[in-house]
Amino acid sequence: MDHHHEEEADSTAKSCPMIMVFHGGHCERILWRGWVAYTVTEFVLSAIALFVLAFLYELLKFLRENLLRREARKEAERMAMELRQKSNENNSETHLAEHTEKTYWQRIFASAHIIQSLLNVVQIIISYLLMLIFMNFNYWLCLAVVLGLGLGYFCFGWVKKDPQEGDCCP
């Protein structure tokens, strides 16, 4: 057995302690045991990766909103077309034709709903990873996350047309 390797791993783990207050520095264990930035270069590359991850999180939120809007628009167009067809069949302009509602199971197993659900799971995973990175309390990593989220919102968050569609309560 290679006991020397275990001793080396213990000594490097001791050289990058987990500090539970805000701090600087470049020796940091990020998320899991295998992602340790020992050098400044590794740390800067890690911060850039975290910046990109935070930016992609905002992009994912934007894409989910667009998919939801597009699906709602398709459903409204489908219902309008159905109403026009039924009113043409009945030759009555004032009569409101009944439209066929999708059942609960049809809506739940619709491809758009499944895609939205999977993207929601990915969004939740990324958000928790970003939270855990912030909880390293390294202010450079915190800054990378905040700047990535900020730039992502700057690029994608302004597209919301209705102020009532916010992420939180008014």
C-alpha cells in the first residue's frame, strides 16, 4: 500500500484549511475534495469558471421563461384556432364555441412540461452549487459569483416585460 500518498494528501489538505470567515487568498478547496486551487493560476481559472457558471445560471432562467412564454402562446393560438373552427361550423358569430381542454395527464406528460421540469432541476442544482461556493467565504470566489450573476442579469434579466413576473414578491 502507498502510505506516502495518504500522508501527502493529508499535508496538502492541512495547507488549504477551511476558513469559516470572509477571507482572501488563493489556496481554496472548492465544492469537493478533488477541486482544490493550490496556485494563483488554478484559483483564477476556478474563479473564471465560477463566473461563467453564475452567468449560465441567469441564461438558464431566461431560457426557461422564454420556453414558458412560447408554450403559453402556442396554447393560446391552438385554442383560438379551435374556437374559430367551431364557430365557422356553427355559422354563429355570437355563439361561443366550447374548446377541448387537455386533461391533467396530457398536460403533465407534455414534452414542454417535461423539459421545463428537467431545466428546473438543473437550475436548482446550479443555484445550490453557487450558494455552497459562496459559503467558502473567500471574497474572490464570492465576487466571481456575484459578478457572473450580475452580468447575466444585465444581459438577460431586462427582457422581462411585465414587472409582476419577478422572482419574488412585490
